[in-house]
Amino acid sequence: MTVFQDEVVYHYTNCESFLSIVKSNSLWASDLEAVNDPAELCSAHGLLHNILSVYRERSGLVASTLQQAIGLEYLPPRWEFPGESLLQYQRFAEGAVEYLQGYSAESHWNLALGHVFGVSFCKKPDLLSQWRAYGLDGGGVCVAFDRQQLKTCFQEISEIVDINYKQKQQIRYVLSLIRSAFQQYQAEMNQLDPSGSLFARSEDAVSINEQGHLELTIQSKEKRSFKEDKFIEKCLDNVLSELSAVAHTFKLNAFSEEQEARLVSKIPANGAALTKVQLRVRGEKVIPYIEMKPTTRALPIRKVIIGPACRSFDQTYALKILLAQSGHVDVEIERSRFALR
């Protein structure tokens, strides 16, 4: 029986696609913006926006309610940041959220992100949920690849990464970017206004909210100037650039059972590399993809597992012929431990 090994990753697919992989000696990496999960490449950006939205709220009660509504219970409160003015933090967060909602931030994000192409693998073999989702309901194959060789064998610059489903870790990383940006903003503002009058606190204002409850609000004396907004824009552009470099590793916890590792190749948003992109049709969708071919050797296939629905006909002999014809003479072939009708 196959056991889990960190140095091996598994690709579940149908037999037709496997035939194409072996005969062409290549993998097709699809544009991640065109895959089934609509949150691909967006969850990191959305997390940044949501965290800043919480920190711009004047009232701790409102922030707490907002956190629960958008699933950010793990987010630490502002007062846990020693040496950071709550009023300054709120002022910075207000400007940051406004900037993120504009066209300039979206344009910068898309430019920094570029085009991200990926091939999905699972870190576990013979997983029933993967057979059903990607292995033709058990009628396909699960192909084991050497992970280390996948890192270096392609003509394209690529990397293989583990997908991060843990919200606490995602929050911790995005929060570290926000805090670095805030410190940069503070330094810029101190040069602009050494007296600190922009952050002076006015009288606390008490108002009645829509539910009829008293609500304490704190406001700065000065509205943000054009120059201050440019400081915030500069800080946020740095955050977006750093976040775009890891956006392809963030995924919602709901997908965690997939235990995905991903082979990724990136192409700049504009440039000659776009000529590598090809198009194929899947159902009613046109999918951009790039063909990733090894430089000097065959794809690093270690093992092939025949799906649990392939019981009526033994495909071992046919698969051995296919693999041998393509130079894969030492690849092990085994059957799934499951049985499906």
C-alpha cells in the first residue's frame, strides 16, 4: 500500500489526460484566475481589505461585530500593539481602505501579481475525495511525482509550494505587512508634522446609533491632506507588492481536505513572455495555459495508482507499455486500495 511521503506529490487525473502528459512529456499549467475556485488569488487581497476595515472602526464594539461577520475572530485588537497610537492606526486604516477600493490600487495589484499558472498536486495518495473530484470518479489514475525534481526540471522558472489553509497564519502574515506599512507611514508623517498636531485628539463625541445605543467616537482635528494620502498610497503599494508574491499560496480553510501542493510559474502582466500562453476549451470556458516541459529528461514520475473504479479491466499492462515507450521503465504501478462501482 502507498504511504505518504514528503518528497512525493500526487496528481489525480483521467486516463486521457495522463496519456497526453506521458506522450507529450509535459504538464499543462492553467491560469489560476480561470480555475474552478473563484477565490483563487483573491483571498489574500480580501484578507488585507478586511483586516484594515476592522482597524478603521472607531468603536471596539463595532469592530468586534464586524470581525464576527467577516470571520476574523483571530484578529488581535488594536490595543495589543505597544507604542502604536490607536488614533494614528485608525487614521491610516481609513485611508488604506479608501485606497484599496479605488482603481489605482487594483491596477497596481494586477501588475504586481502578473499571470500565475499552476498545476495542482495532492500531498496524499489514494484519497477518495480526490478520486471523486479530479480522478474521473475513480476511473482515472493518481500519478506520483518526485517533488524535488519538479522544482528544477522545467524550462520555465517555477516553484512548488504548499497551500496555506490556516487563517491564523494568514492573518499573522498580512498583519506583519500592515504594521510595517504603518511604521513607514508614521515616519513619513513625523517628518511632515513634527509637532504631531495632525494626530491630536479632540473632544470625545457621543452619539446614538441606529439601535438606540450610545456610541463613543474619536475624531482627529485634521482631515487627511493630499500629501498624507500619497504617503498611505505608497505604503499600501509596498504591501500589495509583497502580498502578490504569496497570493497563490493562500486558500480558504474549506478546501483544506485537498491538501494541495502547487507547481507555479509566473509571467509578467505585460511582455514578450505572453507569447508562451496557449488556449484550450473546458466546457463553456476558455482556459489560458502554458506547457511546461522538462529541460533534459523525462518527467519525474515515480508511481501510477489505478483508480478504484477500474476493476472490470486490468490496465496495468497497457500503462506499462505507455510508460516504457516514453522512457519510464522503472515506474511502479499499483491499484487503489478502495473499490467503487
